[in-house]
Amino acid sequence: MTAPNPNWFLRARLKTRQLLLLIAIDDERNIHRAAEALCMTQPAASKQLKDLEEMLGIALFERLPRGMEPTIYGESMIRHARMALTSLARAHEDIVALKSGLAGQVDVGSIMTPALRLLPRAITRVKQQVPQLRIGVQIESSNELLERLQRGTLDFLLARLSNFHDNADLHYEELAPEPVVAVARIGHPLAARSKLTLQDLVRVPWIMPSPGSLLRQRFDQLFHNAGMEPPSDVVNTSEIVLITSMLQMSDALNVMSTDVALRYRELGLLAILPLDLDCRMDPFGIVRRRDRVLSPGAELLLQAIRREASESPAPAAVAAPAAAAAAAAAPAADNVFDIALA
């Protein structure tokens, strides 16, 4: 098998116009409309496509009676064309911003836990140094964020990688473990107890991640290991807004990241139950693409995240009920760093 030539596009004299044409044909599924969108003649568009296909030695599109459909090779080439053009656009934005005395744009994806403490602190630190740096944050599940990273719409992530992910093109830097605790509304009868066991929690209602999720599997396994069936009165959801609302208006319980629970307790929204759960999520960390060079602004934010992670203590042990009650009674902090969900 012939080794791939990493500089094939130089020999092929690949043009940006050809990448734009691939994307236009994919969008329009018709070479005439694609040529019109790029202000080209159809013969010129057909020649550019033919030249590229001949250089690669494969057909990028199937010519059908009612249009064009990308082949498996075409789908791959189109995906990389979109990423390449996105990267070029971002490079131009960075150069223009730097010439204007600004610091460019950084887009980061994050799961919930680092978005509540670690990331806001890092962003605040960076904005104090470079107020003009534009920072966009998208909060989603690790799987969704990884898809966006591969599409080139995010610079890097604070997320998890599992054995199911293809890590060959990704660089992962572990930041912190993620223990979990059980939580309930303020004033919940169980929150006043000095100590709880799994037996106390079997028959109460729960709001839990969907079956099949890692946290749900590990939570259910706790009960199986103790010779009990897991709770049966369960609402399945991972939507934090719904979870918080349902906890506050019912006696349901939930298991969540210790960092997230501590933040909600600081705000007087939830109580942490006196139960030591031998259960935790996989660690989260920085995920970035190996083939992508980060902008100066993105590197600056990465450095701040690493510094905050190294300086921040591990999640504190669950406080005794009296201390928890005092924390719940304390007024919420005035300055809460809000991040809009994208």
C-alpha cells in the first residue's frame, strides 16, 4: 500500500475555489446552481471539479438525472474542506483582531461541572488581562461537544473521553476527578439526618440520568453490590434546569457532581445529603485536535484553565448537617458569573 502524501494538495495545485465549489455542490446538489452561487460559469465549475477528481483518482460525486450526490470519498473531502475553510476564516479573524489591538475570538465547549467553577474563574482571569478577547462558551454533553470540535467550530473542550471515542486525532489532558453526592431541596427531611445509608434511599423518588449512561450504571451498581434493587420511582433526565426545578418542588433526590452540588448549596438552592457515595464520574480534562494550531487567545485561556485547576482544591467533603444548614442560610453571592447556554 502506498503511503499517503501529506503535501498532495501542492502537487495538485489545490485551489480554495475548488474547496468552495465542493461545499456549494454539497449544499445545492446541482452544479449549475453551485456555479451561480460562486459567480462562476458552469463549464468553469465542471472543469475545476474534473481536475480535482482526476488528481485524486476517484469520483467525488455521482451524476444523477436529478442532481449530484457525494460519494463516500466526496463526503470525506467535503468534511475536510469545511474544516479547512473554517480554519482559514478564523486565521483571518485573528490577524485582523491582532492588527486592531484586539485579541481575537476563542470558542470553548464545556460539560456542566467545569462550567460552574473552573471555567468562569479562568475566563475572569483572562478578561482582566485582555478585556477585548471575545470568548464564546457552549455547554453540552461530551459527545455533542466532540462532534463540534471535529467540525472545527470549537477551539478546545473541557470534557470527558471514553473508550468508545476515536482518540487518534485528539489530545487529552486530564484536569480533575469528578466525585458525586446525593442532593435534595432545602428543608428535605433526609437532609436533617446525621447519617444516611442506601437502605434509607431505596423507596424515595429520584431524578436520575437515563439508563445506559455511565453515572446511572454506577449508581445502580451501588445498590446491586449491597444486595438491593435500585430505586424504582425514577424520573429519567439529565437536563439541569428541569432537575433543579423538580427537586425544589418535591421530595425527590438526585445524584450530581460534587462541584455542581457545592455551587448550588452556596446559592441556597439545594442541600447535600449526609451519605458517602462510593461512586464517581470519569475525570474530565482538556480535549483538543492534534492537527489544529490554537490562536494566542485560545492558548491564553488554556493556560488560565490549567492554573485554576492546579490552584483549586479538590471538592470538599460533605459538611455536617449543622454546617450545611448554615451554608444554606447564608445569602447567595452577589456576583455570579453567568454563561449563556449555546
